[in-house]
Amino acid sequence: MGRKWKKQHKMKEGAENRVQRPKKERPPTTNYEELIRENKDFETYYKAQKIVPEEEWDAFIVCMKENLPAAFRLTGNKNMARSLLHVMKKTFFEPLSQLVPPELTQEELDAGEEPVKPLKPVCLPWYPDNLAWQLNLTRRNIRRCEAYWQLHQFLISETETGNISRQEAVSMIPPLVLDVQPHHKILDMCAAPGSKTAQLIEFLHSSEDELSAAIPQGIVVANDADNRRCYMLTHQAKRLQSPAIIITNHDAAFMPNIHHTRKDGSVGPIKFDRILCDVPCSGDGTMRKNFDVWTKWNPVNGANLHGLQLRIARRGLEMLTVGGRLVYSTCSLNPLENEAIIQRLLVEADGSVQLVNVSDQLPGLKFVPGLEDWILMNREMEMIKSVEEIPVKNTNLFNKHLFPPSPEIREKLKLGRCVRILPHHQDTGGFFVAVLEKVKPLPGEKVYTEKDQEVEKIQSATNTQRIKQPPKKKRRQGFREEPYYYFEADEVVWPGIDSFYGIRKEVDAGLFLSRTKQGKKRNIYFTNSLIKDIVAVNQDHIKIINTGVKVLVRSDNKGAPCDFRLAQDGSQVLLPLITQRKITVTRNDLVIMLQNDDMEMPPEIVTLDPKTQEQCTDLCTGAIAFLYKGDDVTIELVGWKGNKSVRAYVAKNDRIHYLRLLGADTSKYEKNKFAEQRDLEAKNSSEPDLSVVDESVKSNNENEESMEDNSSGV
Ligand SMILES: C[S@@+](CC[C@H](N)C(=O)[O-])C[C@H]1O[C@@H](n2cnc3c(N)ncnc32)[C@H](O)[C@@H]1O
């Protein structure tokens, strides 16, 4: 019996330890539109807090009950984002400005339908380079107007390929005010699902220099306590092709120090230049899309979260370097989750941390200053104005730190520098942001000095020895990822790769890695040198979920001298590093390759431009990169050169994306239901109606609702 029990127990342990892969989210069964958007306690509570100027209260409440317009950013590589912006404005927004909305049929008039309202996309003025937009595409607009339908299809397909990212407007603010530079070490403490992490990565890759843009000096450590949600972060990172991101899985309130090798060779904890604390919160600023918050809201939710939020932010300040910036944000309007936290951090920091005034960093954004005074209420909606008034039944819930600062210290704290965004001001969700700067070490904080070097060098030597032998077993629960094996000087696959692709001399071969020690390597990844150092020094005490961009994939027996082909997933990183196997192609060549997705009959080299053919003559069979530089757009694709043919390795949605950027025909891959309907009608010789589509078309689009549904995009 003993053995059997032990075995069962062991199996159970094993199951718990196994890294949880993300499960497919099931669509909610609730009909969200029908949820009641009313909560008297919510109104009483916030009226008493005076977060909204009295004369704006009605506008605030009306707005809170309306659906949130969709907002999105054009993402990734800046040049590509600008080119896509050009296409979006010209091809999709311009026709909208001339659109005459279709008239209602008698049947629709009888059914009480309202006419389609003209739509004007709004560019968010405070987001750099016009890359963020907001628009109110309703299901009715999409169904009834071809121009809206086409814009919607465009947004969906570009979102699928990751060139557009759906994100609430206000949620774009924290990374902006973090003021990220490409050399910064950044920690995102509560990062999943990763929309803000994506912005941080984009800023890290924003150098004008090609090589530094592909491989920045700085890093982003993206952490989340939820193991399953860490895989959402992995997905984001993959999309952005950053060799400078590492995903970790820790409770941010107890985030372990992450070590690195300092310039003097000693090993010690990283002090981060930038830290984002986008903490878990009650989310009452998201009621315009998460309608269930209306019914769940109560006045003590905020107090319940205060402790966790404070511990996370406090740990963030400890990990921040002197001179560094920490942004604290929530999608809650509640002062107990916001100003009460900031107040407590400032008081504890005793002058070593200051609030930064960021109003000039957000041109055109309307917001209200942080509160200097607020009140507490218990579930019974009794107002509690001071510690002395806390009822005995609430002593577990409330403590003295939740109350506003006394008038004597109020002035010193400058809580008015916090930013609160109210939904009715610019048709957004509600949000809170505070930017803190560490101006000197925290009380009692030890800062690394020259004197510490000798002691730490000894630790460093010990650590380095440990690193060279990847830890064998005994990892923490849930920490079962394969270790990372960086190439060593005698790496057998390296000479073949180096000679075939001509890797630039300044690139260190030791930055390439694989996930398998024994046997054939299947995929080869790449990271920057700081990530390599972090992996080496921390691999056995930090739960690393993922790092490295896949740059090469094994492709045995395809008649090429090199066993590895280029991976499209990592082309932005690898192509700037290689000097061979790249050819310049014309627009027409690219269009030919993108229009042809026939695996059996790829385009023949003789059909390409004579100059392209000439470049092909000197190349043996194997992986190849195609470069196109147009006036408005630069495109780099990976593919394969055979004896007589070439092909581009591009997924279907990406093909549409590139064809769009080239201004070429996408109809091979995109069906226009309206055009199909017209053809059908013409065929039946009936009068075609060019603006209105019939019921069969309306219901025949499974993606129709995905740009205006209520899924989380915060
Ligand atoms: C507001 S969401 C973060 C949204 C994210 N920053 C974004 O922009 O996509 C809060 C996140 O905190 C995570 N979380 C909750 N408790 C945590 C803790 N103790 N430590 C770290 N992360 C935590 C949740 O899993 C959730 O993903």
C-alpha cells in the first residue's frame, strides 16, 4: 500500500511541477451586452471621493455606461509601422471621408433601424509618430458598408500578423512616460499579457543605427506571477523578434535579485534603469468593456488589493537604480489603490524618491491631477474619516496607512503630480499613472561601491564555475524549461554557418545558443550579451520561461551545403548580421514571389528581373534573403534558392501584409464578400445594390466582431 500511495503521490507532484501550457480560452457564456451597467454604491463612493469635477459628474456616469471604442497601435519596426500607416490612411481612411452612408430600406425603417453614422478615426495626439488610433466601428457599420467592412478586414488581418496591436488607449501611457532608451535595463514586474511590454521592446529597438536597432544594448525582463500568462508574454516576444527580452515567472512582491557581471568583473544584483509596476487592480476603469465589473464592484475591493500593490511597488523601488524611473499604474480609479500607495512609498522613502511631473510628455492628453485627500468606506457604505473611526468589524481591512496624508506633509509629497484619466474627457477607459524617480538610495539601502569588489569577485568566480556546468536537476516547482546552451569556441555547427552566411566579424559566435546539449540541434537562437550574462549567472535561481530569438532552423537533405536555413521569425535580428546569401530584388520580383504560394511550382528564376537573375547565378542552393528598398518601404524576406526557382518563406497573412505595403493586388488571398455579392447579382441579372449587402453575406464572416468585441486589450 505504501509503495502504491507513494507512486500516486509522486505522479501528482510531477503533474504539479510540470510547466503549464496555456489552455485555449473558452468564450464567456454570459451575454455581456445584457449585463446591468448600474451600481449605486459605485456612484456614492466616487462622488464622495471628488475624483470628477461636480459639473462633469453626469457626463462621467453616462460615458462609463457606454461601450469603449476600439483603440490600436501600429507596432514593431518603426519604418514598417510608418509604411503601414501610410497604406491605412490612403487605402482605408480616405475612402471613409468621402463615404455616403447607405440609405435605409423601407423594411429597415419599419424595423426602427437607425442610419449608419459616418465614422472618423481619431489619431491619439500624445502618441509618437501618429501610430496610435481610436475608432468606433460598430457591428452595424461593418455589415452595411463596404468601406467599413474593408477597414475592419484590414485591421483583423494586420492584428493577426502582429503589425497592429489592439490596446486600450490609456494603457499605452505608462511605457511612454517611462522614457525608455535603447541601453536601459528595464523590469516589467506584472507584464502579462504583454501589451505594455511590447511597447517597451519597441522603444528599446528604436536606435537609428541598423545594428543597434536589431541588437540593443539594454534588456527587458518581463515578469508575471501567473505561469500560464507567461506564455502570452512568450508569444508577444516572439512576434517582436527581440534578442533583448527574458521572461520570468515570479511573485513580483518577492522578486528575487537578478544578477549580472559588472564592468569590473564582479557579480551583483542588477539595479534597473526603468521599472514598470502595472499592478493587479480592481479594474473599475475598465467597466466600459468589462461590464461584469459593474455587478462585482464594492467599496472594499480597493482596500483588499492595497497590500499586494504596495509590496510589488516597494520591491520595485528596491530594484531601481539611483537616478532611475519607476512607473506605477492601475486601470482603477480608486485612491486606495493609487494615491494611498504612492503616499506610502514616498513617506517610507523619506526623500529618496520623488514624483515626476510628466504633463509635458503627454501633449494633448487631458487628465486630472492626483488627489491629496480621500475617504474610506466599508461594505455598509459607512464613511470612515480617521483611524479612530475604524469600526472593530473593519480592523482587519483598514489600517492607518490607507488614510490621506496629514496637512503638514501633504505639500512635500506633491500627490497632484499623479495622473488620473477620466473616461468622459476623451472617450477612453479610466486610468491612473504615477512616475517616481529615485534621487538617492532608499533608507538603509546598500549601494555597490569599489570596496565591495573583492568580496563579490570571489562570489563571481564561484558563480561562473557553476554556470559552465548547466545545473543538473533540483529546480523549483513548475520550472522545467530546457536550459540554454550558448555556443562555445569548439561548437561543431558554427564553421558551416559562418562560412555559408558570412557572419559579420564584430558578432560574437557565443551569443548563438540552442536548447539541446546532446544530439542534433534543431533550432538556433540568439540573444544580446547582457541576456547571455543573465542566463549564465541566474539560470538556477530565476525561473526563466523564455528568451532568445529563433534565427536558424535545421534543414537537412535539401541539397544545400549548410544544414541550417534562415528563420523568418528571426530575420530582423539575423539579416543585419550576415554578409552573404542576400540579394536585392525589385518590387515586381517580390510581388511574383508573394503571389505564388504553390509549394510544387515556385517561381522560376528566369521570370525575375535580369539583375536578380544575375545575382542568383553565383549562389548555390540554400537559404537566401531578399531585400527590397522602395521610396516608402524597405522589405526583407527570407526564402530558398533552388536550382531553377526561388521561393519566399512567408505565411499567408504576412503575404497579404507585404503585398499591401507594395501596393499590389491582394485579392488572391482576400475574399471581398461585397464584390462576390455584386457578381452574384450581376449573374442573376438583377439590379445590383452597391452599398448594401444581403443577410447571407452579413452572417458569413466569422471574424466580423473581433475588432469591436469586449475581450481584454489592456
Ligand atoms: C494589470 S495586469 C498587467 C497587464 C500588462 N502590464 C499589460 O500591459 O499587458 C496585472 C498582471 O499582474 C499579474 N500578477 C498578479 N499578481 C502578481 C504578483 N504578485 N506578481 C507578479 N505579477 C502578478 C497578473 O497575472 C496580471 O497578468
